[in-house]
Amino acid sequence: MKVRVDITLKPGVLDPQGEAVRHALGALGFEGVNGVRQGKVIVLDLATDDEQAALAQASQMAEKLLANQVIENFTVTAI
């Protein structure tokens, strides 16, 4: 079963990469972009057909390794 883990910075955490993208978009003529927040998407192919077990396992992976819970939030979705 495939599981998608979306990782984003928590509100209030500075995002220098997002700010660089916002600035570059403005330089390319894309006006009206007030903010950009950058994140990560990780797709896991797990050896189970049990959706609840896959989501629980992916959540544990995110908590222990994939996301820095001090500055990042994550969501886990079956795909």
C-alpha cells in the first residue's frame, strides 16, 4: 500500500527557501505572490494491504525520522 507523508514547516517558523522562491517568482514577473511555504512530500510503498496499519506505521516513521517535530508538522494519507 502506498502512503503519502506531507511535511510542512510550522506556522511562525522562518522559511528562507520559500522566501527565495517568492522573490524569484516576482523577478520572473509573477506579481501578487505574498508568500511561499516550502515543504516535502514522501511516498512510501509499504508491504501491507491494511490501510490503518500502513497509516500507523507511516506516522511512526514520520515521528522518528522523516519530520523534525520541533519545527515541522506532518500529515499521512493513503494513496
